[in-house]
Amino acid sequence: MRSPLVYLTVVKLKNQLKEAVKHPAKLFYVVFLAAMLAITVIGGRDTHMEPRPLYELTAIMVLFYSLMFLMTFINGLNGGAGNYPMFTLSDVSMLFPSPLKPNKVLFYGLTRQLGLSLLLGFFLLFQYSWLHAAYGLEYVHLILIVLGYALCLFLGQVCAMAAYTRTSGNDGARRLVRYFVYGVTVGFVAWLLYSCAPRITVGANSDEMFSFALYGVLEAGADFLSTIGVFFPVSGWAAGVIGGIFTGDYAMVGICALLMAAAFAAALLLVIKNKNNYYEDVLQTAEVAQSAITAKKEGQPAEVTPKKVRVGKTGLGKGSGSSALFYKHLLENRRSGVFLFSKMTMIFMLIIIGSAVMYSFMFSDEESNTAAFVAVFTMSTYMQMFSESMGRFNWEISKPYIYLIPEPPLKKLLWATAETLVSDCVEAVCLFVPIGLILNMSPLETVLCILARISFSLLFTSGNMLVERVFGTVRSKGLILFFYIISLMVMAVPGVILGAFAMGLELLPGAVGMLLGMIAANVPIALLVMFLCRNVLQYAELNGK
């Protein structure tokens, strides 16, 4: 007789395939991703460069894996969505009351979570172009990088699960574990900075340019991460296994693999031998996840409320009428994020700045430096499209209260988006000033880059208004996502074409022409769309509220 857990897994896969066939929007999304992936593979083979040493790639993996591992572990330790994410509410209803041993159910959840971790690493497949150009990697090597990322994320969730279950109900023990993780991380960072200190001193006492001094520091950092950094718990071990395969250092592969296996066995043993039944800890996470799914089906954005909110001063203090929306959003940002930025925005900024550092390490001449800037700006714009979709405006417009303010709809619309635009301006400055220094950009290019970032913020904000204006009463998330992506692509095309044309004329140095072209096209288009959607808050019934 077939195992009920195997049967359940097969049935779930069949149902997911049927759902994909029945929904054209999902099929289009899959075809679109496959087409983009094919273009990435074909285009990446046309670039020819002298391959760089592979130890640099190991250092990059250590940094990226470590960032994702720490995020997963801390979130899971705090009892967030990263804790027991492998069980859904249907699992709670079917598996927990069944006559199956808890350990078998746990292994089923771990196996399912490993598959989800692999899916989360799918976006890494789109990095083939520059990896092939810089390091000569083939696609099989990229699949190994995705596998290492999935193992790191999976093991991070298992370790977080073990730490959470063992410290459940004991805030002191949980705080001790958190401080221990922070201490180990700070110790490794301090060691890294100490190893780079001689290069910093040499760069400061000589007549070398800033870029050459930075190159020396990055080279020392890459050497440290590829030798010492691979022994950072879990994430370093995963990078050591993959990097050792690339460089042929099979001794390091064996050591790191044994360390990962020992960590997995120890974490799993802690969970199994725990006196507290993990079923109780699963219920809260499953309910939160189900609430988010229900909210999406009903067309409502599922805002995640922080477990601990910094209250501080209460009351808005300023604003009246629709202007109170602006100060309300600022207050919400202060309580849930860092300054004007949410945690997700901070993560995006760190990833983009880290990519700029990586590209500055790979390219040094002026022509390649311009290409590196174009690649960083393109990636930042792609991430910006998703961060804008999670702005405060989308949360506010889903509630009925904004429609009850007795003021003109255009005024309410402008105040509801004011916080997003202000945050985007501050984010553009905080993001591209260090990127300009890292990539050795001129002051003019840095200023234009900030303005171009702000122009895309206007464009994407107007895209949110357009989606709400056209699909206010539609609850099909697939259709809305499809229209959102297509509309933003159509709105951005004129700026991309004009920027590429201006850059191709080579009348202006570097990327100045490209940035001017995008600004000149994005701003008028965004303002036009905002004007056409000015009455989106005229009637609550128009948006199904």
C-alpha cells in the first residue's frame, strides 16, 4: 500500500498542474519567465571576456548565502513567517489529527520545504549572462549555485525551528541565542575588516586613485571570504561545498558537507527530542499564512504587522483632512521600519549596493564601468517595480476610510501617494550616492541617476493608480498581476528607447545621455497617467469597497 504522505504529495502536484492549465494568466507568466530565461542563456553566450578567478565567486556566494541565512534564522527564531513555513492550514486539518507519527509528518514538511527552497532560488537562473561572461560558468554550474542556495535556506529554517522550539516560552534563552548569532556575525565581520585593513592603509598612504584602493580592499576581502569565510556556520559551509566543486578543492567540499550534515542532524534531533509538541507552534503560522491567502483572494493586500511595534510618541500631531494620510504613513514607517524605509526596502538596497561592489571588482576600465552601471541601474529598477507595488498607497486604497474624507479625490490621491514619493527620493539619494562612489561615476551622472530613479518612482506609482482605476472591482490576482507588469513595461518603453538612442549618439559622456532620455520620457508619461486617473477615489463603489 502506498504511503499516505506520498499519495498526498502526488495529488497536490497534480492539482497544481491543473490549476496552471485552467488559468491562462498563470500559463502566460510561466511562458514569459521561460522566454526571459532563454534570452538570458542565448544572450549570455555572446559575451567574451577573460575569465576571472573562481575564488571570487566563492566569496560572492558566502556573502549572499550568509545574508539569506541570517534573515531566515532570525525571523524563524522570533516566531515569524519563517518558522514552520512548510505546513499549511490544510496540513493542520488533515495530517495532525491522522494516526501518523509526528516525526513522519515533520519529515514530510521538511521534504516539502526543500522543494519550496529550490523554487525560491529560481531567480538565480537569470544571473547566467554575467556569470558566464565574468567566470566562464556553464548552466550546470549555475544549477549547483541554486542548489547550494536552497540547501542554505532549508538548513537555516531547520536551525531556526530547533532554536525556536527549544526556547519557546523562555524569552531570556531566546535573547541569548539571538545575541550569540549576532556575536558570531560581528566577529566574522570584524575579522574581515581586519584582514582588509593593510590594503586600506596602503591605499591611503599612496597616490593611488580611490578605485584602485577599493580594488585592493575587495581583493583582500574576496581572499578572506573564500578561505576563512567558508567556515561561517551553515551559509559558509554551503558556499564552501559549491565553491570547492568549482575550484577542485574536494577536501574543502568534504569538510563543509560533513559540517552541514552534522548541523542538520543536531537541529533535527533537538526538534524531535523536544518536550514541547511542535503542533502547537505550527498553528499560529498556518493561520497567519491562511489569512494572507484569503486576503489575496478577496483582493485585499495582506499587510504584515510587526510582532513588536515601537510606539513612542502617540498621535499624528500634524495634518488635517487628506493631509493626515501623509503623516499617518510617516508614523507607520517609523513604527515598523527604519527611518522612512521598510525592512524589505533595506534588503533591496543592500543587495543593489552589494551588486555595485561586485561589478566594480569585475570591471575597471571606463567602458566596462559604464556597462556595470547600466547593469546595476537595470537591476535596481526591476526591484523597484516590486517594492512600489507594496507601498502605503496600496494598503490605504483597499480600506474604506480614505473615501470618507470630504475633500476632492485628486487632493486625497496626491496626499495618499506623498509618503511614497518622499521615501523614494530619500531612498534614491541613499542608494546612488554610495553606488556613484563605488563605480567611480561623475557628480553629474550621480545626480542624474538619482533623478532617473525618482522618475521611475513616479512611473510605477502612476502604474498602481492605473491598475486600481481599471481593475478596481476585479478580484483575479493573476489578471491584475498580468496587467500590472504589461502596463509598466509599456509605460517604461519610451524612456528606455529614448535613453538607448541618446546613449548611442555618444554626444554626452558615460551614461548621461541615457539618464536624460529616461527622465525626459518617464516624467511626462507618469504625470499624464496620474491626471487621467485623478478620479480613482471619486466613488468607493468604483473600486468595490
